[in-house]
Amino acid sequence: MARKSRKHAETAPVQVVQKPMFYAGAYIRLSVVDKKHKGDSLETQQAIINSFIADHSDIELRECYVDNGHSGKSFERPAFQRMIADMESGKINCCITKDLSRLGRNAIDSGYYMEKYFPSKDVRYIAVTDGHDSINGQSGGIMVSLKNMVNEAYILDVSRKIKATIQMNIRNGKFIGSNAPYGYFKSREDCHQLVVDEYAAPVVRQMFEMAADGQSHQSILAWLNDNKIMPPRRYMHSIGLASGKETGALTEWWSLRAVRDTLKNKVYCGVMIQGRSKVVDGVQVNLPESEWTITENAHDAIVSRELYDAVQEAWVRKSAPDEPYYKTPNTENVFARKLYCAQCGHALHRKRGGERFYRYFCNVSVMYAKDACNGVTITETAMKEMVFALIRKHEPFLTLALSQDVNNFAVSVSAGDKLKDELAAAKSELDKNNRFLAGLYQSLVDGDISDAEYKDMKGAYETRITSLTDQVMRLQDAVHNRAQQEKVLSKARASVRKIEQVSDLTAEIIDRLVEKIIVYHSGRIGVKFRFMDDVVHSSEELAEGGAGA
């Protein structure tokens, strides 16, 4: 039997299996916090996705969706929603992100899109650097769930990381303040580095030299204001570095406190002192000097260490405590935070001038400049006489108004008895809704509810939880305020009894009746009582007899 020639044998056609084509949408997200991480920049994300697509011939990039400055906690982002709309229309059937966190940092919602929504729309999802590709049957799994939970926890961890970065900068001697001290700028190349301001630095240097030569703080203040040298905040505003526009007449003057603070600040001899306080339970607490972070030679000095030390030694000698001059302790300041100068509006200060002699005066001309205010002064005895006379004159009205105020206050306090019950009910309802929301996603995975039902119910629960959380916070504040009001009420009732038989003024009576007292240069006063709309003034005769130097 003759063999058939292979030369003429028919060759079976080779069947080429065509891979399905995926039309991809590159989703890129960058939150405000992520902007600080170079690995998450928009350009980096785009480059990683482009490189991945270049290696996969079955993927064609159709659209790039960018959410810049949007948090991953919420999925209500404009570019993301536009991508979802394109999936619905069939424009794209593949979503690519740099990693799982770019899709979102909400574990429940991220799981919904990856495990329910994308598969239901036949959308392929790829997270490049996490090695996740749903086409390989990796639409879920314990590792993806863990990564989503980690991504959600990231948001909660951001605050801690920011604080850690600040502490690291402090330890490294880097400046973390918002505004540089007078005499310095923040470097344009590094905002944590101080550089000398060649305009203001000579002013600081002159202040230290004057203090070292024995001149008083008051003399230095006069030199600054007489030469019309702008105070720190006004100077910073004039060169466009202040945070807000300076207002008020007093800002054109240097103050005695600003002089003292400048001469005591070690920053001017190149020393950086930071970390003087910390926040504990939302309250700023000052730390002992032993816990401060002190960095020597952190920046260029304006004055030498020898000059700085000489000024401090001179200050210590001048401020050494003297022996007590008066035999008796100071009496109660019944007008504390109530007296104001009629000309400049500044609060008056109290000064002792003898065993039983006190006076109030405006010290603006001393603290700032002679031209800042002409000043007022009045003795405490005269002040008491005039205020007492005005209280007696208007006693019927004040007693009636105070009694009505107490009665209204009592009604308000008694009406708050239901607050604790309302608070307990709101807390119970909040806990119940949180439990329902936590179990909702599992119901979706188990097939007990549809996608549409999940979205509707999730939105309803989240709205309800937000509302209940606000309600609980309001009720907690109200319960706390009620406890404080009960204490105030008992004091208010006592005040009504005291005003009916008052023989001398006390700080409690003044605080209960008086809102503000204006003192004029002539010695006359104007009193704004809490229960009267108009300011009532003392008589000229009494004022003339009661004013004093």
C-alpha cells in the first residue's frame, strides 16, 4: 500500500481564541490628607494605571475619572458618580484604581461595590498595587475585606499621624507656628525654618541694647512709639503676612507687654522653645518647663547670648520682690471686670494707695502711649457711693425685675425634669439603629434584600443615626446646663433677699445687677443695669464730691 505524501496533506486551520475586550475607566482619587504623600499623587496614580494597561492588550482606556480633594469615606464624589453613570450606559465595563484605598475608605460601601454592584453590571475591577483583579475570581475574600477595614481605619488614624508629624518637627527644632516672631520671616524654601527680617531685626537689637544699658521697659516703649515704629501685628499686616486686618486705635502703638515679651524671648538668640502645652480631652494644658522642647542654634540669632543674658539679669534685679508694704491683705474687688473708660473703652485697673484706700484708673497711656488716652481715675469709695445711690434710687424696679427673672428661671429649671428621660430614650434608639445598620450589609450578602433595598435602607438608617447623634449631644448639654442652672437659681433667690436689705456692696450683688459701668473724665459714671435698657447716670453733685486722684 502506497504511502500518502505529507507534502499534499491538508492542514487543519488553527482556531484563534479572541480574548474579550475591556473598556476601562481609570479612577483616580486624592484627598486633602493624601496630597502630603508623594506615592498617592495624581500623576503617580495615572502612571501606575497606564503602565498596567500597556502590559494588557485586552484592556483599552476609555476615560479617566479624577476626584481631587475628596475623602474616601463618602462615595458621593462627582467623578465617581460620573463613572457609575458610564457603567450604567455601557461606555465602560472595567474600573482600574492604583489600590483598594483609591476606590474608597468605607469598608461597607467598598464591599458593596466590589462584591455586589460591579459583578451585577459585569464590570471588571482591578486594584493594581494590591494585586486584585475580579476576572481571576478575586471579587471578595477575607484579605480584601481586611484591607477595606484597614483603609477605613486609616481615616481615624490620620489625626494621630498629623500630631506625630508635628511632634517630630518640634523635636527636630523646626518652627511649627503659623506666624514667625517679630524680627523673623519663615523661609520661602522651608516654612519650618526662620530667617532674619533685615527691617525688623535692628529694632529688636536696639531694644535689647537699651535694656542692657539700664533703660526701663517704659523708656523703651516710649522710644518705639515716639519714633512711630509699627508694632508687630500691624507691621506684619503692612507687608501682607498678617492673617487679618488690624482694627482699633490701640493697634498703632506698641504695648508694655509686647516690649516685655520681646525682651524675654529666647528665639532672638537662636534658641527654639516649643511644646509648652498640649491638648488633653479637648482642653489646652500648660506643661512644666522640664517638658518643653528646647533646640539650641535652631536659626540665626539677632542678638548674642551674652546680650540676652545681661538683659535677663537686669530684669531679675529690678523685679526682685520687696517686703509687703501693707499690714492687711487686699480687700475684695467688687467692681472686677465692670469698669470701663469712657474715652478709649479700656477696662480700668485697681490700685492700692493705703491700708484702706483704693482707686481705679485707665492705664492705656502707661501701657501704650501718652496720646492714646487722656485717662480717668476714681476712688473706690466714690464709686461705691454712686453705684449704691443708683441702686437705691431704682430699687423697686430692680427688685421686681430680679424677682420675675428668678421666677422665670425657676420655671425653666423645673421644665427640664423630662430631659433625662428624653436622653435615655434617644440613646436607646441610637444604639438600635446602629445595630440595624451593622447587620444590613450581611443581609445584602445573604440575599435577604436587593441592591435597591440596601441603598434605600442604608440611607434611611444613616440619616436617622445622624439626627439621633445630634439629639443626644443636645440633650447631654441640656442636662448638664440644667444642673448648673439649679445652682445659679439658689444664688439668684438669695440675691433677691440681699438687695432688699443691702447695706454694703459685694461682688455677688454687683455681678447680679450690673452689666457695665462707664467712668467719665469728670468723675461721673453711667451704669448699665441688667434689667434696664438705658444707661443711668450719677448726679453731678455726687460725682463732683466723689472723684479723686
